[in-house]
Amino acid sequence: MKKFLTTAIALMAFLSVAQSAQAATVEGSIDVIAYGPGKLTGPGIDCGSGATDCAESASWDDGQAAPVATLTVTATKPGYEITSWGNCPTRPSMSVCQVPYSASPKQVIAWFFDVQPPSVFINGYTPKGRDFVNVQVQTSDNDKVTKVEYLLDDEVVLTKTSDFGMTDIDTSQATEGDHTIQVRAWDDNHNSTLSVQHTIEVDHTAPRVELVDPVAATNGDSVSFALAFPDGGVWNSYCALQKKGETKPLPDPDDENTYCWDDAPYTAAVTDEGAWEFVVEATDSVGNETRVVHEFVVDRTAPEAAFTGGPDEGSEVGAGEVTFAWSANDGLPLTQACVWDHGEAGECDGSATGDLAPGRHAFKVVLTDQAGNQTVLARTFTVKEPDADPDPSDRTAPAVKLVAPKQTVKTARKKLRLKVRCNEACSGKVVVKGKRGVKFSGRVSLAKAGVAKLKLRPTAKVRRRLATISTRALRTGRSRSLALTATANLRDLAGNVGKASLKFKVGA
């Protein structure tokens, strides 16, 4: 037993000496790299952002576990964080890496990137626009804002890489109504921020401008025009008078009178006769413009007019109806008013007939053109007392005959010639009618048997219809005559009535 114990002790001593003879030292190193604004720190390591202790070594016995280096990261610039590790086997957290040493060198890498998005907001904008709206933007970032996107109705319509402060967004193709605007800011690391959304209104409709009873013609030295803005919304309005064919700038920097509004008529002087234009330009708050051009005439010349039928001045006429006829010419529309014996004026057109008592009478026709110029035709005459009662034994109607000389529509526009024959003293009326409202009329008065040569003048309305017939014939190249029917009703001194009619044609 003693021998056995001695042997065991010797064996254990031998094994201990053998083990000590076999143990060895192991050496290892760790290199660290920091990309971006950040640092790695640990035992013997302080690396990045200017610090240069970026390596550490350690040694250990071969039979022992390798030591572990604990590395901690810290960003050195606001907004930056570690985003990834390289060769980090164990990460208790994103900011801590545990790396065991080994006999072969190890390299640990930490990447720091900007993770903070920019700040952006719209600090001013145009709430209403036509072709564009102005947007004012304020941005900031921990590093740098690289671009700003401008969104209309959630779609990017413009991108800028500088000068973000003030920008116009194109709305020329946008529909009318409400739309939304936003901006999105980006930095170098593709971080982005979207601003609050704002609503704008797009308006492409020009304001309505109306002229209130505009002047068509005037004979005055000045003229006035009143404006109306039925829908409101007019921001500025300017007016001017110009000769037709001229163009005046609006607003005119040399004429303070170009500003006008709907609260008072616009009045300006007109010097020369002729064609003029009143021009008004109105804009709304976003620049939509309405331009109205109204033509008018300055005319200070009275109408040309002359009697063509009726009693001469100071003459005597027989009892019965009295008819006056006249011609009138003017470049503007005319109104005609007739007055018998200072009575009330009545409308008339080219002729007037009155049934007057015996005695002295007066007739007047006032012709007024659209500009207010007037011409007055006047005659005084006397209606004789009627003849003595006719012979009651005379029951025979007078023999009446009508003859129409050859003539054309063109000549009939001035006068229609007709001959009326009666076999005794007679008087009465002759009427000539045709299609399309063509009508002539005249009076006949024969003191004895004979022939009355009538020149029947048409009214202005009939002259226009005859002119239309002539124009159509020229345009079509087809000669078309105008069929007319003349009817005469003449009364002799005994009151017997003789009638006659004649159908004839006048060439085109």
C-alpha cells in the first residue's frame, strides 16, 4: 500500500511537469475603422472623428479563453447615427459590439450616416391664381437640403436643387377650382419630409363687363359710357376712346383719365366726326382680362331731306285729303315725326295724308338721325271751300283709264311713273301693289278732263325691298321682273265713282 501511494504521487508530479512544459502564449489584435462622423471607444481604443487610437492587441495562454473587446460607438454630429457594423459577431445593442481576440488580426468597421430628415414648411403662398401660384418655402437640416419637390394635387410638378425660398408653380393647365399644394425636402442621405398640405383656387375665367345702354351715335363734343360688373371680381379697369383703326395702350401712362369704374360713367371728349371706338379692359385679382370694344359714330351733320310731293308753299288746294311726300338721306337710321297745324307729332315715313277743313293750314315733318341731328321740312297752304253741290241729275261715273310707261325696278326705287286719264273733272287716289309688301300710293286731282302724270315715290321700307330684288338679280344673273297691280278710284263733282285697274310689270 505504501508502495502504491509513492508510485501515484510520482506519476502526478510527472504529469504536472509535462503539462507545464507544453503551455504557450497567444497574441492577437483588433483594428477598428469609423466611416462618417462617429467614434469607436473601448479598452485601448479611441478611433474616429480625429481620434487615432484605432488598434489594440492582447495576449493570453493557449489553454485559456481569448479575451473579448467591448467597443462602444458614439455619433459626433447631430442627426447622425450608426447604421451598420462590419465583422461584429455580437451586438448587445446597436451601439455596442463585442469582439473576441484571435490569433489572426480582426478588423471591425462602423458606418455612421445622417438619419435626421430635413425640416420644411410653406410659410407663404398665393391662395388664388391663374397661370401660376407663388409658394414661399423655409427649410433647414442638420447637414444640407439637396432638393425640394413641389407637389400639385399630390403629384410632383417641379423640382429645385437650390433657391428654395420663393417659387412659382405652373397652374396654366390645371382645371378651375380647388387644388392642393405641398413641398417635400430631401437631404444627401435621401431623408425626406413632406410639408403640411394647403388648398389654393385656380381661376381661368375673365370677369364679365357690360355696357349700360351704350351710345351708338352722338353729335356732342363729348360722350359718356356706363359700365357694369355683374359678377364682381374686377380688380382693375381702364377705359379709352380712340378713332377706329387706332390702338391706345391701357393703362395709358400719359393719360390719367384711363382709369374707370362702374360707380360713375366714363366721359371723354370726341373731336372729329367719323367712326370711333370705346375700349374697356378689366382684370381680376389673378390677371384674367376682358376687353370690350364698342363702335359708335360721331355725326354732326343734319339729314338731307326735301319735299317731293304735296302743295307748294302758300298754295291753295281743293277740299279733301292733302298728301305730302318727301325724300330723306342720312348715313344713320332716321326717325320721322309729322305735325299738322301744330298738333301732336305722329310717326310717319316718307309721306303723310290729312283730311283738312277749309282754311289755312301748316304741315311739318321733323327728321332726326341717330346722333340727334335734325332737319325740318315745313309748308303752309290753304284748303279752299268745297264747290257747290253737284247736279243731282248726274248719275254717270267718270271714265278712268291707267297707263304705265316702260320702267325698271331700279328707276322705281326713286319714283314709279303712271298716267291716269279721266273724261271729266275728278279726283281720288291711286294705289299700286306688288308682292313682298311693295306698295305705292298717290293723289289725283283734275280740274277738267285730261291726263294726270303721277310720280309715286316709295317709302324707305319699300325702297329697301326694291333694292333687295335688284341685288338678287345681279347675284344670280337671272333677270326677274316685278309684277304690279294699279287701282284708281276717282270721284267726279257729282260724287260718282269711276274705277280702273292695270296689271303691268317693271323689269329687274
